[in-house]
Amino acid sequence: MYFDTDGHPGYGGRDIFMAKRLDDSWTNWEVPKNLGPTINTKGSDEGLVLPASGEFAYFVSDKDSYGGYDIYSLEMPEALRPEPTALVTGYVINCFDQKGIPTTIQVYKEGALVENAYARTNPINGEFKLALAGGFKYRIVATYNAELEESNQDTIVVDLTSLKKYEELELDPICFEPKKKLGEPVKVPIRAQHTPFFKSVYFDNDKYILTKEAKERLDKMADTLKVYPDIALELLGHTDSNGSDSYNWTLAVRRSSAVRKYLETKGIEPNRFAFKGFGETQPIETNATDNGRAVNRRVEFRVISEG
């Protein structure tokens, strides 16, 4: 925990301190440690905030300010960073239409509920995020009751016992089956109870060569497609806004083609794929930032036939 106070000896007005919990309770803490003159000044230094990585921080100080408090940023020294943490991203979706399901995510550690680790899913795409400390094995539990024949629950185990540094992890989607309405037939394939959910693959700037991460995702997709041999997919290629319209359209098609060719090498028949390129015309994030452009450089998957 990071906090600011003038109740302990310091360098000036309010100083920023750090204290670590000694157990899972909120009553046992080590003696607070002043973060030192790298951060604290003769003025008042307050409001330290860090991202999950703990690599940098923001705080406010009135030392040599332009008036009142100014905002500062700094790279956190290794000794002052929080314990290694994983940022875990997952999805809870409807098996049939892949839409998000609004629900609460609970986390269990060593059989006990972790009261300060929970999340709500995004009701549109079902996404949730959790920041979990390293050194433990967790059970992430999603429960969905509405519109189901009976309460439905699914669990994913996340093993962070060997976590040494900040990592970002993406879980396989959790999907629930909706209840049939009286008199309304629901078509369910004999071999499976739901249509698989295929997540996009991403590309480096101005490239259509598959990254290591993309190949790993496509390997899992190929395994799934072998289990569902009647499914056919449309591969939809996209780019960011760098480059001309014609260049980006060609690049988008090449990205879709690269995905198709790779899946063919994994034993998936080419007649199960159609592909097209959209260039930069369908961004899902802003093209004004590096992160936004990275998300837009993608190939999406649309199920066009289930047999």
C-alpha cells in the first residue's frame, strides 16, 4: 500500500510511504517505509498512483510548482515497486451468439474467497480484467443464472506461483448456454453444444508475417476446427491508417491470406475459408495512438457456416 501522511518523520510537509501486508488480513502490516528523497521533497508530496506493472508512477507536489500542486511522473526504483502482479483478461460470453454476459467474477485462493479481487464483465463484449499478485494459484469463477435452465458456473485455474515479473495474461473465453424459450427450437450441432468463439490475431506495423503470438492462437484454432469439421470461416483483414487506401487494402488481404495458408498447413481444408480485406475502413480503436493502431492491425473471424 502507498499512502501520504505528515504523521511520520519525513523530508517536509506530507511524504509518501509504502507498507506491505504481512498476511491476508487487513490488520497486520510492516512498519511504513518512507520512499526517500527520490520522490519526497521539502514540500508536500501526495497522491501516488501506479499501474499494475508498477514500473512508473504519478504523484503531485507543491515543491517548486507553477502554482498549487503540479503533477510529476517517475520510473519507480526496483526496491520500491509492488510485488510481481499479473493483469488477467478474460471473457464471459453467450455460446450461441458470442455476445457478452453481464456477471460478477469471483476469485478464490487456497480455497478461500479473495474479497478484494473481483470484477464485473463488460455487458457488451463480456470482457473482465483482474490484477492478481504472484506466488499463488487462483480459481477464477464466473456464475450466470439469468435465462438458464439452472444455475451455471465455470472455473478457470490461473497458476501464478512462479511469477517473477509483471505479465499480461489472456484467458480462453468462458461461455454459457442460454435457456430455450417454450416452443422455440434451438439448433445444436450433434458434436458440440455451442459454436466456438475465435479471437482476432494481430500483426506488426506494415507486416503480414504472422507473429509468434498469432501462430500460437492459430494453433489452438486449428485444433478447435478439427473438432468442429462443419464450421466454415470468413477471414476479415484490417489495417491501421498508415499508408494509402489501395496499399492498406492489399495489406489487409495479404494478412487474411497469411492466416488461411497457415491454417492449411495445420490440416484445415482450404474450402472452409473465405477471406477479404477492409484496409483501414473498420477501425475498432483510435488510429491516433500506438496502442490503438496495434489493435486495428488484425484479422477477425466470422462463422459463415455450421454445417
